[in-house]
Amino acid sequence: MTHTYTIAGLKDQQSRTAVRTALLGIEGVETVELADRRATVTMSRHVTDSTLNQALGRAGAYRLQEAEAVADHLAELTEHGHEAAISDQNHDGTATVDHSTMDHSKMDHGRMDDGEHAGHHDHHRMMIEDFKQRFWVSLVLTVPVLLLAPMIQQWLGIAWDLSGQLLVLFGLSTIIYFYGGWPFLKGLKDELGKAAPGMMTLIAVAISAAYLYSSAVVFGLEGKTFFWELATLIDVMLVGHWIEMRSVLGASRALEALAELMPNEANLVHGDHVMKVPVSELKPGNLIVIKPGEKVPADGLITEGTTDLNESMLTGESKPVTKAAGAEVIGGSINGSGSIRVEVKGTGEDTYLSRVVKLVRDAQGQKSQTQKLADRAAKWLTVVALVGGVGTFAVWLLLGSELAFALERMVTVMVICCPHALGLAVPLVAAISTSVSAKHGLLVRNRTAFENARKITTIVFDKTGTLTEGSHEVMRVVPLDAAYDEAELLRYATAVESGSEHHIAKGLQRRAKADGLRVPASSDFAYEAGVGVSGTVNGRAVRAGGYPMLERTGLTAPAEEQETVDTKIFIIIDGALAGFVTFADRIRKSSAGAIKTLQNNGIKCSLLTGDNERVAAAVARELGMDDYMAEVLPEQKQDKIKALQAAGEFVAMTGDGVNDAPALAQADVGIAIGSGTDVAAETADIVLVDSNPNDIVNLILFGKATHRKMVQNLWWATGYNVVALPLATGFVPGLMINPAIGAALMSASTVICAVNAQLLRSKLS
């Protein structure tokens, strides 16, 4: 078997030699081929990722990159009982894989990279075709089996007594059993080999019992045959798997569709001409031309031109966004009517789209508490089916029933109790909700938190950039020291803030540029969260910050200036208060509506900000919020969240994912909002691409809809078994179903779960 991995830490020939030596030293590894950062490893037997990583770790700072290892996917398949397609097989397509033996009801499609997804979808389509072919062949052979079955003839009112009829039935049923039933027989072998009996075991035991007993009757054992039941059972199971896999493929296509947003070619500016090059050849710093109607091939900054970009497939923003020189563009968006030149900033794995795909893939690979519950239920249902089937067989024999009747009851119980619907109930919903959410700009990093959004009782909003636009335009520059005029004070303020990424720093830079000021260089920059910044400008010690900074330095602001609701920073030069600058930060138009909608859904909205009391009160009052907390330092925000939780609230925190990291981590649901193309907010459970408070409303509605679908599927899957199992045993007087009907009911329950999960798309749209 051959696997391809991406190795972190591969840089030069020395590192390649170390990695090759380390991998070849592992028992089971035969050859190692290295190209760029990829290692193609040929194994005589399966070697786990942990074994590979241990060997790499001993050789140096090397490791497998999580999303790149095909073996990760195979291990996940093994965990869910898909060993039939794995043992001694190569999932990258260089060896033959028996697709019919793979049950994708619980397959973790989220763990594969883009290349693996492409290959995997090909495998999945081949599996669908394989089950389809087996179904049609078996169905054609089933027709004469039905017509020759004594019971069917009796139902139809005909009496065909052909010479060698039983042998013909035996021959046709043998073909159906081995050809149509092969996926289940192979699955039985592999599940038992792993000591993990599951759905394949139940089906294989049921059809084998029916086939072996009927064959014995043909060759002399007294009793009746089950050939028509056997044939119809296999037909129904094959068509059920076929329909189910088509639904699963539809869910997994969403991630593939995201990856396909990126074009294959780009217009690279080379000297005085433009040339077509593959997107893979682009590098940061390259200048590219994007013509009207073309897709943007990489993340970057517009250097020339103005246009409208359609980012709906990436951020969920339905209207085209107007962008000009200096604005960021996202790879995969569609250019409007303008022609623009863009400096490439991110390519390959560093693009926004690649990071979104990784976030979606990781989220689909997670198991929420609901899914873990379904997995446990499926395992117990397998035990119930095996014990119940054998128990039913024994009880009917002890009651004096014929062997044929007892066997029929056992087969029906085992088929009815297959945990297929349970296995599909949650994973398919999870895959659909995660991918659809991503298209609407909601990037799920923690599935449990996403599903728990329905429990939120209080949402705590950070003010700047969340409820407000975060623009911070300079309104007033007020010197308090005669040694500095407005221009000089603005120069010092802009210089000392130049090392910061805060909205205030950007506002100062815009004003200084507009005024044509030459900003001096600064050094010794230091930032203290919630307090301010400091540095050296023109040889002077300069500090800039809010009221907490004044308190720490023992200075007092002019009393008459504390009545303003503008955001204000004070400038201290060489220990003396030189003046202050005020900023206006407009409230987003969508904020009030989002707050009102949340409150109408019984969710309290609270403002949490480091701004002064008057600013916080004014914003909270204008938006009609339930509460506000002002002058809160970043390290204190976490304590505020804890206090709300101690009071019994289920708290969601929204912030920028950086300054609010402790609070986001503490909250029951952490939401990073307004992150734009920065989707690496590690402490957030959910990342909202746009800075639109309405997306928080969508998040809660999406979470509720997702959980509701999961519960519906779980109730259907378990409720079906509660009703059908007693009927299968035959212990309910006057109510009894045969194996074929049992198989139809089981397959129907699985298909219903799959179709119900697909309905989530319309709900989320």
C-alpha cells in the first residue's frame, strides 16, 4: 500500500535525508520518495500516523501535517466499521478498492484535503455505480426466483411445477447471494476481524442463515426454502445503500464546490506584457490583472482600478462589494465590470479560501455530543440485534415452532435492527450544515458549540467593530499644552500609535495623510492591553491611551471634557498631559435590528467595552440593549463572562478574536465577528466573516435548525426500531412481518433520514 503525506519541517537536503532515514527505519516501511514537502511512503503493512510521527520526532522538528495524511482518513473509516475497503488496500487509487464494501453512513469526509476529496468523490461515485450495478443484476435474477417460489405462486393464483424447479431456484439464488450479497459478506469478514460487529455483520448473518438453510432443504433437509425472501432482502439492501450514498455524496460535494471556486489560470504582469500562468505558479508580490467577469485567482491588494466584486459564495454577502486601490480582494470572488491590478498576498494554503476549506473540513471531522450519543446508540443496537435475533430463534424453537419459522423470525429481527439509519442520522446533517453555513459566512470551528447556540440566554457584545463600524474617524484634536499646536499633537499621536493595529491607529493615519502631515518615526513601541501604547518619538517619551492610562500616571483630565460621548485618547509627552484626540465611531445600521430580533427570541443583549461609562451608556441606550459594562480591561472581560455563567446564563461572547481571546474562550459559545479574511481566531468556536450583527442571528437560527434536524433523525431512527422490532419477533398476536418487508422498512428509514437531512439546505437558505 502507498500513502502520500505532507511533512512539516522539510526545508533542505539535510532535512530530507533525516526524514527519509527516519521513515525507512520503521518496520513495515519499504520505500520513501520525497518531493518538495511531500513524502510518498510504500508500506508492506499499515503503519499508524502516531508511529510515523514518533519516528519523525526523534529525527528532529518534523511531523505529519494533519489534513494531508490519507492514512488519517483510513483510520477514521476503520473506526466506523468500513474496514472492508481498507485492509491491504490503497485509498489513493494505486490499488483496487472494493467500493461496494464501504458504508459511508458515518464516513468522515471532513478530514481529507482538496486532492483527497477529489479522489474520494471519484471513489464514492464508483461505489454508487457498483451498488447500482449489483442491484440491477440481482433484481433481474429475482424475477424468476419470485415466479418459481411456491408461496408467490399461491398469492398469484398460479401453479407452475417445472422439472428441477428447486435446483433452478438454488442456482439463481446462489448467484444473487454471492454477487449481490458480496458487499455484506466482505463486510462481515472485516468487522469480525476487527472485533467490531456492525451493520454488515447483521445483514450478512441474516442472508447467510436464509441461504444456507434453504440450500439444505434443496438437498434433503425437511422444511421450506427462503430463496425469494433472500433475493428480495438483498435487492432492498442494495437499493437502500445506493440511495443513501447518493445523498451522502450530495453533502460532501459542498466542500468540493468551495475548493472549485478558485480559477486555474491567472493573468501575470511580466515586464511590459501580461501572460497566462497556472495559479499554482503565483507567488506573493506578483502583480496580476483581473479582467471583467473573471474570478480572482489569489488573495491580494488592489493597486490600480475600481470594480465591484461578487463575494457571495465566500462571505454570504448577496450584493457586489465596490473596491478600489488599497482594498483587499479574496481569491475565488468574481470580478464585475471593472479591470483591476492586484498585488498577490496569499497563494495556495495561505489563501482565505484554503483556510475556509480547512475550517469546514475540520468541523465536519469533529463529533458533537449529539453525534457521540448516536454512535453509542448504534453500537448498542447492534448488540440488541444479535442477541435479540438469536434469542428470538431460541424462544420459538423452545415453544415448539418449526425450524423454518424460527429462522425466519431471527432473520427479520436482525434486518430490522440494523443501525444504518442511526449511523446516518447525525453525520449527514453535520456535513450539510457546516458546508452551507460556510457559504453564508459562518465558519464553524466547534460543532458542539454550534449546536449549543440554541441554548444561548445572553449575548455579550464587544462594541468596537462589532456593533459599531470601527472606523474611528478623528473629530477633534485638542492641545492642552501651549508647546503643541493641533498639527504637532496629531504628529506625535500618529507616530506613537503607528506600531498598533487598532482602529484608533488607522484613524489617526487617515487624518494625518488627509492633512498632509509628515509623521516622524517612533521606536521602543510597547502596548498594554486596555491601557494604551508608549514609545519614543523625536527623542521624547510619548504615551497615548484612555482614562485608565491617566489614572496610572496620576494625571487628571479636564473636568469639562468628561461630558463627551466620543472615544477619547490622551497624549502624554515626557510625563506631561499634552492634549487629547476624540474619535467618532458610527453604529452599524444593522445593529439595532439584530439586537431587537435576539431580544424577541428571548435572548438578553449586553454591551462589554473598555470605553468610558458615558460612551457605553449612549451606545447601549441607542440600541436598546439590556445592560452594559464599561471601562473593562481585556483581562477583566473573562471575569465578567464567568459572573454571568455563575448566575445561570448560557453565554455567547462576540469579539474580534484577538483582544477578546480570554472572554471568547470562557464563553459557552465564542463568536469572532468582523474578522474579514483573518479566519485564524483560534479561541473562537465560530468565525463570522462579515462584520454584520445579523450574522449572529443567522448563527443561532442555523444552530437551532441543525439540532432540530438531528433530533428528528434520531427520533425517527430509534422510534422505527421500537415499533418494528416487536413485529419482527412475531410475539405480537396477529402482527408479524417477513424478512423482505423488514428489509424494506429498514432501508426506508435510512432513506428518510437521508432525505430529511437534505431538507436542511432549504431551511438554511
